[in-house]
Amino acid sequence: MTADCIVIGSGIIGSFSALALHERGLQVAVADRGGLAPGTSRSSDGNLLCSDKSVGPMLELSRRSLDLWERFATHYGNRCEYDPKGSTVVARGQEQAAALAEHVTTHREAGIDCEFVDSDWHRLEPHLGPDTTAVGHWPADAQVQPMLACYQIARTLKDGGVPYRFYEEITALEPDGDGVTVAFSGGERWRAGHVVLATGVWSNELLAPLNLEIPVRPRKGHICVLERGDVTVNSKIADFGYNATTEDTSGDESTVQTAAIIEATRSGTILCGSSREFAGFDRGVNTDTLRRIMADCIGIVPDLARLRVMRAYAGLRPFSLDGLPIVGPVDVGGRVIVATGHEGAGHGLAPVTAELVAACVADGDSHPYGGVLHPGRFRT
Ligand SMILES: Cc1cc2nc3c(=O)[nH]c(=O)nc-3n(C[C@H](O)[C@H](O)[C@H](O)COP(=O)(O)OP(=O)(O)OC[C@H]3O[C@@H](n4cnc5c(N)ncnc54)[C@H](O)[C@@H]3O)c2cc1C
């Protein structure tokens, strides 16, 4: 098999990257050692957010990516429960309210549509608890069903003739001046002009033998799924403290951080998250962490205490050392393009990442965020 580009990994980053390359007229093939999106992408809540980003490159990327999500749903049809339902960030106490007001002001100055609401917030979210002091509202933030997004893209690409190879591991990459040979565990070898490594927290398994490691580590997170009930959650509701946990790049091994983030799904269940910890590659569910998550969420929306937890799961966010995604070529010839390090924003940032990946493959080493996201920034 030969192709212009082989995308390794069928999670949300690999899926959107393959779509962007296909849209550019390149011959693409996708491979994953599991089925479709068996990694972190199936553990996400699917929030597409600007509200939790400070002003800077992550906010800029998120805003661009939200526009691209809307374009995707309009152009290909909305079969992934894409819903621009907005998000509501909750402050408890005067100190938090002042910090939230400041956050809203900086976002508005950056051109983001949002408002600070210090009274009558029950018109937005009727079940917010008595500790609420003020809320911030971001009407353009959105949500998707994370797996349906991967399925929709796979269906589109398969209809367009893109081959998918599942349940066989890629064991080696052999880049040279003209392209890359990809070796499968069964002995088959594929050849392409470029390889996109959308392999999330497992990226270094293929990069280490080439001495091309990147600083990406698994940061575990848990989600509880609550049964359907009479508690209305209109938008994505988050504790203002959640922002600090998403942007924390200290790499602290000793703590499990939790902060409330709550949203309803199309089926009526409610997702309650979330936690952050460094626990290696362990994806086991820890009941103490679930208890802490539920206590946090009930602190924001007390009526959630009426609902039972149906199930819970954990996944591994691809954490990068400086909190920014790692997108671009890693080998001397520029044939192996990595796309990972999105931590808790891989769904949000997938379309904009795919644009950058496609630019790297089609145009060589340069892309609009070159210095900021380029893997070479970590080399001394
Ligand atoms: C609890 C939790 C909540 C989250 N909530 C959100 C959210 O609300 N919004 C948001 O934007 N993000 C969220 N995220 C983050 C998001 O899920 C990730 O950033 C995103 O899924 C990363 O996607 P990916 O495609 O890079 O990785 P993955 O989905 O992990 O895909 C990597 C793929 O590579 C394959 N692979 C690896 N090695 C090989 C190999 N050698 N050969 C073949 N295949 C290989 C794997 O099988 C896997 O399918 C959340 C994450 C967690 C854990």
C-alpha cells in the first residue's frame, strides 16, 4: 500500500487530520491498533470551549477551532450532536466573582462574546445553588458527542475511498529523504510521503526508537455519568476554579486535582467531571476520586444529589510540558508530523490542529503558529 499520507491514530486528532488532508486532494490512509478511536477520545465530555482559556495562543486556537466545528457541522451535516449551547462559569464568594469579572473583561477585549452576570442567573441555569455569587456566560461555546464525531468523519472518509486499517499495531516508523515506511506488527509495510502521528499519550512508543521523543505525558481524568432526572442543565456549567486546573502545567505528581464541570447529553444523562492527576498509563476508576468529583458538582448544583451515578470512566489526556499542543515535523526531513499535547482540549482544538497538519504536509515546515506549537521548541 502506498499513499500520500498515513495517519496513525483514529482519535479526534487523527480523524480531523485525515479529513483535512482528504479535503486537500491528498491520498490518505488511516491506521489504529484498536477499533475506531479506542484511546482518550472516547473518554472526553466533548466540550468545545473558549471560556476556560486565558487570553493567548490557546484562546486564539480555540476560537478559530469553534468556527471550524460550525463549518464542519454545516458542511457535512450534524450527525455528532454538535450543539452551540454555551457555557456558564460559576463564581462563589466575592473574591472569585471579582476574578471572574476580570476574566470576562479580558475575553471581551479579545473579541470573545461573553457577559458577566451578577444577578438573575437562574434564567440561564435554574438549578445553580445558593453559594453562587455571579456567573460568566459564553453563548458560543459548544458540545459534541465525542465518539459520534469520529464515526461521522470515518463514514465520510470511507465513502470518499479512504482506507482504514484497524486492530493491528504499527511497530516502527522508518523516515528517509523521500517519505516514511510504516511497519505493522503482522509484517506488512506501508509507504507514504508523510506520516501524521496522532497517537496521543502513546506517541513516544514510536518516536523513542528514532531518538525523537516529545514531552507528552498522560494526565488522567475521571467522569461520572448520572441517570436522567428532573435536573435541568442548559449549558456546560463549570466552577471558575476549573480554569486553574486546566491551565496548571506544574506537573505535580503528588496531588489529584478536582473541579466541577457539568453538562447534559442529548440522551438526558448528565456528565460530571473532572479530575487531573499523573498516574502513568493506568486507566482504572478510583472511587475516592469519583466521590470528590460528585461533592464538587453538588456544591455547584445541589439538586444533582437526587440523581444516581450510572457509570464512570477514566482516560488519559495528552499533557504537554508547556500546556500547548505539539504540532509539526519532528524528523530532519520533515516527513513525520506529530499532532498531540492537547490535554483537556483535544476535541475543541481538533479542527484547527488538522488545518496546521495539512499545512505541514502540503507546504513543508511552515504553518501559522510555527514557533509556538512546533515540536522543535523543546530542543536545546
Ligand atoms: C476525562 C476527560 C475529559 C475530557 N474532556 C474534554 C472536553 O470536554 N473537551 C475537549 O476538547 N477535550 C477533552 N478531553 C481531552 C480529549 O479527550 C483529548 O485531548 C483527545 O481525545 C486527544 O485525542 P487524540 O486523537 O490525540 O488521542 P487518542 O484519542 O488517544 O488517539 C490516539 C490513537 O492512537 C492509537 N495508537 C497509539 N499508538 C499506536 C500504534 N503504535 N499503532 C496504531 N495505533 C496507535 C491509539 O489506539 C488511539 O486510538 C478530555 C479527556 C479526558 C480524559
